[in-house]
Amino acid sequence: MAKKKTLIAIVGPTAVGKTAMAISLAQYFRTEIISADSRQFYREMSIGTAKPDPEELASAPHHFINSHTITDDYSAGNFEREALQKLDQLFQRHDVVVMVGGSGLFVRALCEGLDDLPKAGDEVRERLNHEMIQLGLESMKERLKAIDPAYYALADVDNPQRIVRALEVFEATGKPMSFYHKKDLDERPFDILTIGLNMERAQLYERINLRVDHMMEIGLLEEVKSLYPFRTKPALLTVGYAELFDYLDGNSSLEAAVDKVKQNSRRYAKRQITWFKKYGNTTWFEPTEIKRIIAFIDNALQHNTATG
């Protein structure tokens, strides 16, 4: 019987070291990497997304990085379809492929499948994005909570994109997002091995703070200025961009905006950990434990071969 192919999913909070781990594993297994980071698709967003640098990109073949422009509307559903096609091609050359990402919805899209959600018109999405900027996240969260308490209880409600999408679905159909939630997962023709990376909370937060300082040193503010005309795009209603747009609008000092980026990045990391701890069958390691991780994967692959 043919051996079943395996997707190794590397998940965890921002700044934990997922990129380095994915490259190490891709080199060990002589394979390629699919990025499931919802912001690294965009060519114009590099510094604020901690995109792999040219040297890292050259260390192993990467897919879905710099694949789109900020003017493209690229959903988790688009990613699911295109990433499955790409995996089909990669599995013709490799028994193992590595996926890496901290965007829970995009990881889930590839591993489990998503609901076929209706879309509202562009004008509805643009209006909701403007309202998010004008009224603020808390006000929009309250609106969603009133419309769809079931989805509100489960969703990452501190993510403006998720709030806007759920409100958009309601406006398009009159039905709440929870109405469309898939009860059955899609069966994938490959095995999935999910590796979670985490570390002691104080150490992770220190890494996040240092990373934000480094982003500012290498030109994050200039990158944000260049993206100002596109600021209502969902990908830019996110940590590292929204706070600096606020500074450019004269609503805060630069120092306060940078502190806010750090604070919101730490909050985002906490939400990522919560999401991935609830998600699937994840085995957790410290990012320094490369030998243990490789041994764990090798053992799982041998077991799959024996039972397959």
C-alpha cells in the first residue's frame, strides 16, 4: 500500500521562532514550506509581518509569501483552495511538506476546511471597515455580540478582520455567522502532524518587545506611511499597522503608538496560544528542542508507514 503523505503544521504565538523551525524541518526532510500567515501573502507588508528575510527564503522553498498585492481581497477560502492545489503538486515530489503560520483561521482552512460563507458587496465591506476605524473595536464587538452571541463566544473577537467578516455575513444574508458553521470537518487525503511552539510567558513577551523595537529600527514607520492609502483593507486593520496609522492621524505620540504595538502584540500572542491549545491534536515543544521535535516526527512517520 502506498505510504500516506504528511503535512507537518508548525503553529504557535508570534515571535516564538516558527520561521526558523520550519526552515530547519524543511532542510532536514528536504522539502518545501507553505506559509499560512494571513499577512505575509502581501508583497507590500514585510517589516510589520516579520516576513522571512531573503536569506531565510533562500534556505528552503517557500510558497504563499509575496504571492499577492494589498489590493487583492484574499480570504481563508481562497487560501484553502489554492493551498490544497499546491499541496497536491508538492506531494508528487515529497512525502512530507511543512506548513507554518500563526493565523488560526488559515491553518484551519487548510487542515479541516471552512464553511462556504456568503459575501456582501465591496461597498458593505468598505463601510464596515470605515466604521471599525471611526467607532473602534469595542463598539463593533458589542454590535456583533448582540447579533450573534454564539459566534462571539468562540471567535477571536479582538481581531478586527473577524468582527468585520461576521458583520458582513449578517448584512449579506440576515443570518448570523454561527448559522454557517460547519459541523463536519473535511477529510484530507494526507496525514497532519501539528507541532506547537511555546515558551515561558515572560521570555516570549520580552522577545515580542525586542522584535517591535527592531521593526521600528529597520523602517516599520516608513512601510506604514507607504500603505496609508490602503488603510481600510482588512489586512491593515491589524497589530503593527493600526496603531501607527493612529499616530499618523495625530491621535497619539509615536512613543505611545509603539508601546501600543507591543501591548497588542502580546495580547495577540496570548490569543494565539489559547486558539492553538484548543485546536486539533497539537504536541507542544520549546522552540529550542529541534532534536526532540525531529525524533517525534520521525517516530510518527514510521508509525504511519507501519499502520498504512
